[in-house]
Amino acid sequence: MNQNRVHNCVRRMGLLMLLCAVMGLLASCHDYDGDTVESGKFTLRTNEQNTYATVLSWNWSGDPNDVVIDIPDTYNDSIVIDAMGGPTGSNAPLLHFRVVTDCDVKYKGDDPEAYDMEVSFDEVVFTLKIGKNIERQYIFYANVSSDVYDYIAIENDDGSVTFYKVYFEVEVSKDNEKFYSKNGKLYAVKNDELIKLPYLED
């Protein structure tokens, strides 16, 4: 009789542990289907419960001294920022993290004759600092094949436009359990796989 009670207790404990594991897995696989909010130069999207958020974009001023993208750990000290881009719902497309500017002139290649204004071309290397809470990343530049999306435009004071080709140098918090950085590149902890981004030395 006592043996049966022990077996029943062990069985219940096993089921409880399995339930906790499943609930934990579901909690970490949330969609960002809540509000879109602005936080400094970042645009974020929360989940419906306002417990988690993903970073959608960072607005660059065009200042060559303003190239550090430091992803915060939380929004309003209570919403955990755990992704860069991500799913917005079962039937919605993925959102992607990207650098944006206030200039909407589209890149049409490196032939100046293709534009209605004076254009020039340059490069910019952003230092991307990823905090401890980031578990998922969907970075725009890694998900397309066209060079069009690797360029961002800045309108100069004289009305001309400079197109900057985007590169990243990555730094990851030592407390992050999903990613790490080495020589300025981003790797996944689980398999040491290099995450494809436009790195300058490539």
C-alpha cells in the first residue's frame, strides 16, 4: 500500500514536471502581436500581454559618431526585450530588425545617372550590442539576397544623398545564454554556428 502511494506520488511529480516544462516552452515562444512603441531611437513591438518585446528598428541620424546600437534589456523596467524581429501572429509575416533613417530615397545601384539628385556612396559599421535577454534574432540584412536592402540613405544639408552600405560588428553580453560574439561576429551557443550578417571583413 505504501509502495503504491510512493508510485502514485512519483507519477504525479513526473506529470507536474512535464507540465511545467511544456508551459515554460510555450511561454518562450510568444508572438509579438501587441502594441508598437517608441523608446528613444528604437521601435519596439510587445506581445499581447505586455510582458515581452522585440526590437524592430533603430533610427540612425547619419552622424558618423553615432554608430552604437545598444539593445536595452527591458522597456519601462518591466517588459523584457528578448528578440530582434520575430513573429507577429500565426498568419502574419515575420518582423525583421533593421537600421532605418528619415530619408526615403531608394537605392537603385551605384550609377549616379540613375538618380534625380546628386548621390554619393560610403560605408558605415554599426556596433551592435546585444543584451542578456535576447533569445531570438531576425535581422533584415540576413534574410534577403538583394544588395538593395544593405544600403541606407541619408539626405545631406545641400540636398544631395549619401547611400551607406551597412556592416555590423557585434558585442554580446556575457550573461546571454543563447548567443555569443567572437572577433565581432555573432554565434549561436547551442551549436557554435555563425549567424550570417554583413560583417566588414567578409
